[in-house]
Amino acid sequence: MRSDKVKKGLERAPHRSLFKALGFTDEELKKPLIGIANSFNEVVPGHIHLRQIVEAVKAGVREKGGVPVEFGVIGVCDGIAMNHEGMKYSLPSREIIADSVEIMSMANAFDGLVLVTSCDKITPGMLMAMFRVNIPSIIIAGGPMFSGNYKGKKVNLISVFEGIGKVKTKEMTKNELKELESCACPTYGSCSGMFTANSMNCLSEAIGVALPGNGTIPAVFADRIRLAKETGRKIMELVKKNLTPKKLITKKSFENAIAVDMA
């Protein structure tokens, strides 16, 4: 196992001592070590529930004989960062995410990686890290939010942006915009619509690094939890077979993803 670099042999006694400080048993130290990159935070609607997703992933990993170890990853909400100096930080966050996941994966010699993501720059950052480290890896997203309903019409975050212009042109009152902003994003999850988040999570599926349903099962559905458990089970299969991203992803995979994106 790759993780034997930090667990096995006479010279790794100090390493084992540190693992035991975390509560690890000797039996656990014989099992594959699976890094779980958790981009949970309390700022991004698509990430507020990711702790629940991570716990389901861990259950799947343990079921198949692995030891999950979770670490944190930053995440920016492009919607909240928009229209002020915060937008200067969105794209650079992608590089920091990729660098952070690479650092944790290499420093701790994980046998496999599960990348728990959702929104705009986080999924690309996770994908970049996955291909850099090239160990058995899989992505699971938190899933899309529901669209809202305003006066019998489906609405989403874009409807609120458009509402600003409508108020300025007297097509909508400020009170109506207030009502709209309160119902346009009715659940947690990545913003409803084929924006970067949902597009990238669909493409992760199409390119072959996420399970079917990753891009489309709503965040609030129990099916999302079941998918997370299956993702945990799947990473153990990938580790056992040593199926790394560069073994799985081909030119045809990218062509498939491009076709899905164009569709």
C-alpha cells in the first residue's frame, strides 16, 4: 500500500505513534488510508451540508475495509463574491484548492482520495489536484438546489440578478424584489441552473471520475446520501485495482465530456 510509507516498518514507529495519538488501532493501521477532502463551510449554500455527505462517504469506505481521514478545503461562493473586490479572489482560490489537496495527499501518503465538492471553482480545483497526484480518486458533489417559485413561475438566482434591472426600469417594485430574493433559492445545494457548478459536476460524471447521478441528484434527496455511500465503496474498489485517473481517463473521455457540455 502507498500508505505503508507512513505506517509500516521499524523506522515508522514515530509515525505510528502519531497516528495512535489520533486514536488509531494497530488493526486500522493495516488498512488502506483514504483521504476525504471536505470543502464544507457555512458561507456557500452548495457546501453547507457537505459534512452529511462526508459521513456517508466514510460509512462506505469503512464498509469495504478502509480507514477514512478527513481534511478541510476552502471554498468561495462566486455569487456572494460578485460585484465587489471579492471576485478577485475567486479564481485564485481554485489554485489554492488544487495545491492544498496535493499537499495533503503527498504529505500523508494516502492510498486513495474522495473529493467532496459542489460549487464553481471548487470542483475544477479538486479535478486539478486529482490529476496531479494521480492516485485512485473519485469526486462526489453536494448536488443542485431546487429552483424557486414566484407568482407561479420558476425562478433561480439569475432571476434575482435580473430583478435589479427590473427595479431600475420600474418593471418591478423593491417589495417585489424582496419577495423574489426570499424564494429564489429555497434549499441548500449548488445554484439551480447550468452554471459552472452543475456543469462541472455533470462533466466529472461524463469524464469518468464520478458516479452516475453526481451532477443531477438534488442536494436534498436521500438518493444523494446513498450516492455518497456508494462513492465510499467505489474508492475502495479503485484502490484495490490501483485504478488511477491517468489509467481511467483517455482522449475519448474528454471528447465525451465536451459532447455533454455542448449538449
